[in-house]
Amino acid sequence: MAETGVAGGGAAESGAAETGELEVRDSRTGADYRMKIADGAIRATDLGAIRDGGPDPTGLVSYDPAFINTASCRSAITYIDGDLGILRYRGYPIEELVGRLPFLDVAWLLIHGELPDAAASAEWASQVEASAELPAPIARLVETFPEDAHPMSVLLAAWSALGAYRPEAKDIDDAAARAAEVPRFLGWIASLVAMIYRHRVGGPIDATAPAGDYATRLLGLMFPERGTPDPTLARAMDVLLVLQADHEQNCSTNAVRAVGSSRVDPYSAFAAGIAALYGPLHGGANEAVIRMLHEIGDVAHVPAHIAKVKRGEGRLMGFGHRVYKSYDPRAAIIRRTAEQVFEVTGRNNLLDVALAIEDVALKDSYFVDRKLYPNVDFYSGLIYEAMGLPIDTYTTVFAVARMTGWLAQWLEMVVDPEQKIARPKQLYVGPDRRSLPG
């Protein structure tokens, strides 16, 4: 694989590991076919060799709405085993990274493929900090939005506008140009999210970040009136950023890759990721969880809510995941982190509500049989609320974290020789050729 200008070799570098063949017999024609199996997959294009002798020249295709069982790329970044509850970044278990490495070191790992040494870590942090100042007109743009506009809408518009200030980023085939943008992405996303928050609460549009690591600076930019953030809160923010940095081919990452495959500039590609993250079934799920907890209000009301869910009259927000069919490893870490945060901010009775829901759901066959376990969104909103963030700002902080994953995935995709412009097949089910009357 060609150099990315940031990372080392990527997923396609070593080639697919062939492990056997799939033998297929077409009952329509009696013909036999053999397809190579590599990395636990067959090539979907190999299905095109299976034809029924009819007029369709394309042969057999696979039908997979929402990509339930379709791999669109080969990636060396994040590994997930949903049945066993495993999440690894570049081979490192998430449990070993959280609390031991600061967010920017984890970001380096995701982007470059290896951990930074002390010198690289310091230089990297300095580059991100030096790249944090936004173009002055962006502040004026943010101020044009109503204060009650959803912050994700503002983030989407403002991030898209940032691309206009970096025409150099359009040269995505230049490794040096790609590398030059990387620290700026992480510097700008934190500054922009903090600015949007301050506008949302009617605060000063400009603020100066305190000295400290990335999480400390982010909190300081959001709450300049508080001075240097409490170390426990800064650590909690760092934990959330690490846990949410990447998660394989999720909706927003898939959007970034699909839009990026058109060879558009990365600001536009990442805007697609922001738009996808906004959705209530993706990044916006943490908002839905905290609203549900407020609606329940008290531990005494948990049984009634559980009964309502089991009757099909509502959903248990924050439970279940497209990939994880056991306990989301991120949820367990966030639960412990929430307890630490409440030691500083005071205990929120909604944590007791959440714990009561989890206790019931993990024992009730209705949820166990459906493999509905707490996911990352179930406890994260409680931490954001304890920090003083309005509910509609939670997903913007998620975007700060996920910018790292989008970067790593985009850099990998851009230099992958197998990637072409995304263009899925369809199964046409409309009418055959028709003629106008008369």
C-alpha cells in the first residue's frame, strides 16, 4: 500500500489470507461454482459468474439492506467481536488504553498504527494545540444561528464552511497535504464544539483554553468561567473521548468513507459523518437515554417503565447494539467513571434509576433472550449532565471524539487501491417497460 503521509501500512498491505473455497451449486441450472474464501469472506463480485441463462447479463448479486453482513473494506484500525464484547484499537484492548494513555496518544495510535514515543507524543500535542484557532469568520457564522438551534445543526454547517478556508485539503493525493491537515482537524473540532456550546448558552463567543491535555483544554474552552477544570472531570472527559474515538464501520464512518470515495476534500467527507452522527439511532442516542431517565424520574417508577417496554409501548433506550450481543465493554467503563464524577459533582439520582434499569434488564428473560445489554450511550449522558452540558450538546462532544476515527478511516481509504467510488447495486422491483397511452 502507498504511504498515507501520516500512517504506516494499511489493511490491504499484506494481501488477503486465503483459507479455502466455497462450493456453490445453482439449482436453477445445475451448474457448480467455486469461490475463494479470504479473511472469512468471498468476493461479492464473484457471484456475478452465477447466471441463470436468462437475459440479465450481470449474474447473481447479494441483497443486504443496511449492510448487515457485507464488508465494504479491509481495515487494520479497529477490531470488534460483538459476541464476546471485545473492542480493540490497532490490537490494543480498550480496557488497557483507557486511563493509561491520554486521548491524543490514542488518536495517534489510531491514525499512525503505533503508539507514539515521548518525543512524538509531546510534538503531536503541541501541533494540535497550535492548530486550534478557528478562522475569525467562523465565529460570526456561529453567531448568526439562533441560540436554541440544535448544536449538531450548527456544527454541520460550520464544519462544512471550514473547508472553504483550506483549499489545500482538496489535494487528497498529496501525502504531505493530508498530513498537514491532521492536527488541524483535531484542533478545530474541539474549538468549534466549545464555541457552539458557548453560543448555545449565551456565553462569550471567544475563550482561551487553559494549559493542560486535550480534555482539559476542551472543558476549559466550554466553561471558561470555571477556570481550570477539576481533574476528575477532565479525566472523565478523556475517558469518553477515548471510548468513542472509533468503532469500526458504523453509520457515520461508513458515510465518511462513502462520500470520501468520490475524492472530495476531507472537510466535506467529515461533514457527512457529522450528519450521520446527528441521527437518534447513532450519536444522538445519548440524548434519548437521558430524556428517558428524566421521564422515569425515580427508581420506584422503573418497574412500570419496564412493563411498558415489554408490552411494546416504548423502547428501552441505551440497550442493545447492532454489533454487540453481550455487554458493551465501553458501557462498563463509563459506568465506573460516572461514579467517580458524582463524587465530585454530587450524586445524581438518575444514576440510581439507570442502575435499577440495568439490574432488571440483565435478569429479565425478555431482554436477555433478545441480547439487549447496556451500550455506550446508557451512562455517557449522565456524565455530560453532571458536567453541566445541555442535553442537545452531548452529540457534539461525541463528534470531537469520533473525528479521530473518521481521520484514521479516511486516511486508510484514500490510499487503498481496491476502493472505488461507492455505488451499491439495487434490486429493481418497479414495472417493466411501459408505453404512454395513445
